[in-house]
Amino acid sequence: MSGTKGYVEHVAIHVRNIGWYVKYFGEVFGMEPYRTDEQDGKVKQVWLHGGIQLTSVSSFEVGEPEKQGITHIGIVVEDVKSAIEESYFRGVKPVVDKKDWVWLPDGVPLEIKRGKGSSVAEVLAVNPR
């Protein structure tokens, strides 16, 4: 066993429509931006509270997540049903044969899990920066 403990601080994903992702993660999961990087007047990267880093790219092949170097992103929420309904409302599709999983538009699956007790509020109260 390691002598230290840690956690995933963020996951970075390539996206073709960064504005859609900022809105989606903000409205569905309450993950608001805390940092933005612009180049030539265009948003190139956005970091969201909750550990998501979005990097804008003009195009790439949407395929199997494993080929993109990521298999899925897990999000812990207070209300799974509400998050799933909000996702469907925004056009996100379910992952077939996986309960509480959805496909993000650029081919990355998102697993939506229920946090225990007040764990979501407790984690969100921590400001590691």
C-alpha cells in the first residue's frame, strides 16, 4: 500500500463544440468554469469546478472511446434521475445495456452515480486551489 492518498483532480477531453459542453456540465451538474484560455479571440480550453477540462479542437474522428484514450467519465451526483432526465432533454443519448450511462456528443460515455449521504456537498465544499 502507498504511503499517500490521492484523487483524480481532473479529466481533460477534446470536444468540437466547447460552448455546448460548458453549458451541459453547468446546467446538469452545476460545474461552473473557473478558468478559460483564449487564443486569437476564441476559447481554446475551459476548466470546470468538479474536475473537467475541456479542450476545443476543430475536428477528430468520433469512434470507440478506447481509441481516444479514455473509456468513460464517472460523475457522482445527489440525484441520478434528475441528471439523466436533464441529459436526455439536451439530446444526450443513453448507452445501451448500461443503466445510468449516457453518450456525450463527441463519443465519450458518462457514468452518472449516486453519492452516499452528503458526500457530494462535502466534496464540493473543498477548494483545493
